[in-house]
Amino acid sequence: MSGPSTYEPKTGFTRWMDARLPIIRLGYDSFVDFPTPRNLNYWWTFGGILAIFLVIQIISGIVLAMHYVPHESMAFESLERIRRDVKFGWLIQSMHANGASFFFVAVYIHMFRGLYYGSYKAPREILWILGVVIYLLMMATGFMGYVLPWGQMSYWGAMVITNLIGALPFIGDAIREWLWGGFSVGQATLSRFFSLHYLLPFVIAAVVALHLWALHVPGNGNPVGIEVKTKKDTLPFHPFYTVKDGFAIIVYLIIFAAFVFFLPNVLGHADNFIPADPLSTPAHIVPEWYYLPFYAILRAITFDIGPIDAKLGGVIAMFGAILILFVLPWLDTSKVRSMRFRPVTRVFFILFLLACLGLGWCGAKNPDDLVFAIGHDAEGVATGFKFVWFAQLLTFYYFAYFLIVLPVMGIIEKPLDRPASIEAAVLGTAKA
Amino acid sequence: MTEQNGALGEHGQEPSRRDFIYIAATGAAAIGAGLAIWPFIDQMNPAADTLALGSIRVDVSTVTDGTEITVMWRGGPVFIRHRTQPMIDEARAVPLGDLPDDVSRNLNAGMEAASAADENRVLRPEYLIVKGNCTHLGCVPLGIGADMGDYDGWYCPCHGSHYDGSARIRRGPAPENLPVPDYYFESETTVKIGLSPDEAAQSGWVAS
């Protein structure tokens, strides 16, 4: 933990325990007297929110697994039974399905907070990398979970994503068949996705423990991005941040409850209320909203790049968009963490945020639809700026932000003056 | 430990019996672990009963001229289109240079490595039989009665791939022609999909 332990066992039992398994000391040093920068804003509360949602997903998921039947002829009906007949099934299923979306909302805010405030920079590279690992595990878990209802979107989402693997040269077909356990998405696929969907949240929990460990060695970053220097820069985690996090968690849970109770299906797709049919594809396959930006990047590569055909190129770009986050700590050359003191890069960051939202928009649309119309062709069909072109533009910017903006701006940008200390930043004493 | 260090000193840099045991034991453990992992990986491959569900028999007498049916084979769709003479002529008139994928993609004997000419895509010109998953990401393209695309074949609504009247990719992100499965005609109106005549003879299936 950050700094020496300040825990002093007071009763006979806690002294006895402390000499054998100092778990109370670990909890005290991590969550009670943990020295936390005094200037953390509400963007820092999403870590706590994420922890709560991991617990919500695991508990509601374990309950759903008691009633769900992972069989291609029974899965769909077992889910309808949970929603209609199982006591409180409507509530728990709605919590689980909407919980996934709220989990991703929180993780995206958490990640953009890290990007804005430079949370990935030394000495927090491992902390950031573990976070990207958690994000990847979340995506895998979310994808497999969405297959389990075995509706049309479940089936065809699974078909499209597993077919991406087929784009790999030479071994693609063999790996795809291995993933399917057959010649198509089917019973074997459903069974194994159910098994892994149950397993992965516990793997996530384990990586979260490492993530917290890596957090508690250097301690939290903070909005001004300068390190803690004296005790005056910090506050004990409890009660200051337990209360602040608790307040944020309650506000977030109120919004969550509004969806669970009043808008339970608004984030889903109507097509997933049609049982899976291997002979008929829905007119418009879209993944869950939280994958849309990456789906847009996948579809933006419509051209061959040297020996790489468009299909493989799309797959490489899509996975590359996530994997590039692993090397981000070494791409950003600036010593200044917080974008508050980087006036030019900050504009690029806002554009990056807009590009990610724009990619999400493109992912939800048909590539040939028009962002805006310009005129009409000879047959009277509207022509204009297509979504696929928009997606290509935004994909270019997505990668340029990491590969050009961050490496170059760190060298050429003149950052603003930073305060002398966190205490000075909060209490407004003279700037150094 | 000091005793052991002393023993190593006596032998100088020569490999000792202990070194040999160390390397042999570690090597055996590594190989053993590798071999032990294999069953846990291989179990995910298609099981024997899945592999055994290899072939189906389809009555094509109801597929009239200019219509098509979709049948389920190995968990996915197979298109059987009964082409009219103009449809066959149109498919055969396409210059091979216009085809993004110039391989037949036909699993039937003698046609695997052939060109993508329509003659190499069918056993009988009037019946075009292909697997019905787009070679891009596996969606089921639309055909007769829906949107046939710009080349009078199939159109995949997912990402806009157009296939022609021989189910060859013409435009869009799909990299390959729709593949032709193993099949043969048992009679004038019955087609067996998933088995070549040779395999049928070996496995006891007899064309009747």
C-alpha cells in the first residue's frame, strides 16, 4: 500500500487476528486510512460504480442461471419463462440485461477520464494495462451473454462475430469450426458460451483485485496530474471518498432503476424477441450499442491494403483499435498528465471523444445510408455523404489521435503553468 | 545447500548428475503439461455425432423453373435454385476477368481447383446448389422473391455483397464465391447433399 500502515488493532481479537491473517489491516489501509488526493472530482467515482455493477451482474447472473436452459430449442422460452413466470424474474432479468449497458456506460466514462487526465502515465502503466484487460474481458463476457437469449440478434450477432475469425489466413476456418463446435453456430456454441459467460466475470473480479493493487501502490492520480507531495495534499479515503463515491453510486443507481423498471427493453433490439432462425437473417444486424464504434471501424475498411483483403483489414483495424490502448502509455510523449494544462491537445481530445461517439452513430447505420444528401442521381435516388465514408474519416482520426497527435503534441506543445502542489491547486495559494 | 555447492565445486563446470535430473524432470513436466492440455482444447472441435450429421436428401421436383428453395444442412442454409435458360445464359456470358474470386469453390470431384466459370459451379446447369452463408460474415443473402442485387443473383443485406446468377461474388466486402457443397443427383428429382457418389458407395449409401 501507499505509505506505511497506520492500522493499530485495539481489541484482543483484532490483535490476535493481525498476528495471523492481517486482513483487517489490509482493508483499513486500503479503504479507510488510504491517503487520497484531496482534489478528486466526480469523474473519479466511476471506479466505485464499476465495482458495484460487477457485483450486481454476478449476483443477478447466478440467479438467472438457476432458471435458464442453455439449449437451442429451450433457451428462448426459458428466458420468456423467467420474465413472466419466475418470481421476480422480470426484475432480475431486467437488472442483468440493463446492468450490462450501465456497466459499459460507467467503464467508458472511467476510460475517458483516464485518457483526459493522463491516468495511464508513469508510474501507472500497469494499472492502465490491467484496466484494458478488464475491458477486453467485459467485451467477451457481454458478447457471449447477449448470445444466450437465442433470439435472432443473438444468433446472427454470434454468426457475424465468429465469422470474423474466419478472416485469419490459413487457420481461420479451422479456428472458427473449433469455436462453433460444429459447422455453424448451434447447440455446441450455445453451451460453451454459457459456460464461459459464467466463468469470465470471476476472472474479471480477479483482475479487478490486481487493478486495485496496482492502484494502491502509486495511489490515485488526480485532476491536476501532479503527484502527492505532503500529507496536506491528501485526505483519508474514509469518510471523504466513501461518502463521495456512495453519493455518486446512489445517483447512478437511480438512473439505472429508471431503466430497469420503466424502460426495460429500450436498450435492446426488437429482433431479439424473435427466436433464432438459421435460415433467415434480420434485415439489419447491429451489435449492442457498446460495440457500435468498433463495429463501425470493422466496416470502414472496404478496401484491400496490399496483400491484406478488406475483410481481414477490417478485423485487424477493429482489434487494433482496442489493442492500441495497451501501448498508449508509451505513445503519449508528454510529461504533463492532465489535459487541463495542455490547451491544444485538449482540443484534439474533445475531437477524439466526438469521433468515438460519431463512430457509434455510424455503427448503428447502414453503411450506404447518407449522413446528408447533396443531390439526386439519374434515377432520382438521393446521393450524398455516405456513412461508410464518415466512418472511414473517423477511423482515420481515431488512429491518428494515438499515433500522430499524442506522440507529436507531447514534443511541440508548450503546456500551461501547473500549480505547485495539490494543496495549492485546491486552496488557491500562489502558483509556482 | 553448502554441501551441495561443495559437490558442484568438486565437479567444476562439468554437468553433474543433478543437472541432468533437473533438466530431464523439467522437460518431462513441460511435455506432459502440453500433452495434458490437448484434450481440453480438442474437446471443443465438432463431436462425432455432429460430424455424422453429414448429409441430407432433398426432393427438388417441387422447385419449378425460375424458383429456389433454402434447405437446412449442417446447421446452416443451402440454396437450391432452378435456373431458367436465360438465367444460365446470363451467368455464362460473364467474362471471367470480371470476377473478384476466380476459383470455382466447388468441392465436387475434379472441380476444386477449376476456374469460376459457371460450368465449374454446377453439376447440372439448371440446378445451382450453394451454401447460403455470405462469405463475408455469414449472413443469409436474399434471392428470388426479395432483393436479388445488381447481378440477378443474391444480395446480402448485412454489408452489401452482391452475388451473380452463379452465386459468384461480384461486388461488396465478401471475399469468395458462395461455396458449392459435395452433392450428387440420386435420381432426376432427388439430390443428396453432403456426400460424393464415391463416399456414398463406401459408406453403404446406395443411389437408388
